[in-house]
Amino acid sequence: MPSPAAERRRLLIFEPNAEGHSLEWLAHLIHYRDPGTEISIVAPAELCRALRCAGDTAVQTIALTPREAALCVQRPLSLAAFTRWRLMRRHLRESGAEHGFFLTIDLLAMPLAFGLGFGGRSVSGILFRPSVHYAALGPYRPSLGERLRDWRKDVFYRLMLRNRALARVLSLDPFFPDYARRRYPDGAKVESLPDPAQQPVEKAAPPAHPESEFVPPGRIGFLLFGYLAERKGPLAVLDALALLKPGIASRVAVLLAGKVDPAIADRLEHRRRVLARCQPALWLRLYARRLDDGELAELVRRSDVVLAPYQRFVGSSGVLLWAARSGRPVLAQDFGLVGRLTRDHGLGLAVDSRDPAAIAAEIARMVEHGPAAFFDRAAAARFADAQTPQRLASLVLSV
């Protein structure tokens, strides 16, 4: 009989980005892991500190040096891709792990397409942003740059799936696996992965900051949360608010909650100052720091509409799941997977989010008719219930 130690498996998870979904998803994998699986996590030091579990000897955190973390996100992204490949290969060797898992495998398409291996070990990962199949999801009029991007992805996907070191690709886009099986000889390696909806925090304490007044009486509360980068649409929202009629603006409250990308900080502040002059009846606040789950759950609960006006964003979004699980409609981009899921599951309104006038018109409709008129509560609940952290962990850890 093999000893219990001999039956244990070691999995190395690599995630060099400390922003966005990383902390939440890694916490899910730790919490729902199989006791027979030992997990090592290679991540930036700040992420390791947040994840470190006192007394949990089955979870080891390995901090990247500041230089390594910077090289993993450098431009051009091709250099970042090969850095990630090299670091995963080295840490697999040093840790003795049998399998490596990239929490985000999109960038690794290039090294894998070139046939690079991992010292005899296998790898897998989560693919966040396939777009080669978007013509099948809805109206898709790609720009020249988007056509070139999709052509490049198509070539890389075909070649990476041929790489023997690649065991599985887990796709957050539920429509991509069938497309991959039809198009690529090794497309069966692509499997669907549910985007995990965080469970609502029960009896969450009200946030200890001025935004606890959100939403003021008599107003419809619109919440945009997460890392406030340009692709998330905060600038487009502020431009839209400037176009609202005064009577509508006086019934609107907008809260932007999350850490602000330094690249847009000045433009965001300029628009806020302009709105303070041209829309004095509007209630607008910015809470500029990362929110913990309790604060986020409370703000979503207080809101009437969750904003997801991404700027032609490719991939899935946890914002849809937070909103659906809390029974709140979204005002989302009509492009790609986000738009398709919004329409298919009655999650709210999908709009051309690059057009501030279109966003303003949909905000006005929600104010005039009530957000509930654009939300299928039962369909949204079914959508969220099918996607849980437990299913995420089960699929990721079944190596």
C-alpha cells in the first residue's frame, strides 16, 4: 500500500499580477482544494502576504522579486510571455511539482506555440480573452487592429494546442470550447470553466467611509467598482453624465469605487470638476481604493444598477456575477462575451459603451422606467447559481 505522502500531488500555480481577480481566485483554490493536493503559489510579494495561511502547511507561497514581477508585465508583452515561461519552468524544477497552472495563460500562447516545454512537466491554465469566435456571438465589426489580433490568436491557438506539454486550457468563455473543437485538431484540450461568483457576505458591516450614504433618498444608484482603468469605462460614464438632462441628473447617484489607474487619474479628476460645474444636481462620488469583499458586497446591495461599460473588452467579467447574485441589473457593453451574456440571461441593458450619448440615453431609461424593467431576476439567479467557486476549484485542481 502506498503511503499517504506518496499519494499526494503537488501543483504549482503561477500568477504574477497582483491586481484584479487574482486574490479572490487564489483564495477560492486554497479554500476548496482537495486535501490530497499540495499547492505552491508563485506570486508578487503583496499577493503572497494577502494569501498566507497561518498553519496551513499544504499551501506554500513563493514571492517573486520586484524585478521578476515587473518583467512579467513588461512591454512588449512578448517579452513578458517568455519571462513567465522561464519562471514557471524554473519553479517547477525547484519545487518538485508535477504540474504547473497559469492562473492566466493568455500570454503563454506564444511560447507554447513555439513548442517550448517545461522540463518534462505538464502545464495548463485559464484562458480569459479568446476573441477569434466573436462573429458567432453577435454583431461584430472588427477594426483592422482587431482583425490582426484575431488572426494572430488563431495561429497561436492552433499551434499551442499541439504542444505536448499543454494538458488543458480552461476557457471562461462558454462558447469558445465548441468553436475550438470544430476548428483546431487538438481543440478537445479546451474545456469550459465557470467564472466563479463570490458568495454574498452575510451581515456585512456598513462601509466606514462617507459613501455609506450611498444611495441618497429619491435617487437611482449607479455603481462602478473594481480597478478603475480606462477599459472599465469610468471616463465614458463621466462623459455620459455631462449629457443628462437636469431633471434626470437630479434623480441619479453615481459611485465610482476602486483603485484608480494612475494613467487616467488626471483625466478622471478633470471630468469630476467639470461635472461639479455643469451638473450641480448630480450626486457623484469617488472612493479611490481597493475594496474588501465585505465593503463591495454592501455597496452592491445598496446600489440599484451596476455599471459594466467596458470599452470593447474581450472576455468575461466577474462584475456580471456580482450583480446577478445580488439581484441588481447591469448597464454593460454590447460587445463580445459581456454583451452576449447580458442579453442571453436578462442581466440588464447592453449598450454601445464607446458612445457617451448612448450611455446617457440608457441611464435616462433606467431612471424613467425603473431598473427592474430591464432585469430578469429568475434568469439572472440561474446564471449565477451555475457558476460557483467550488466548481472553479474542482476543475482547476483535477490535474
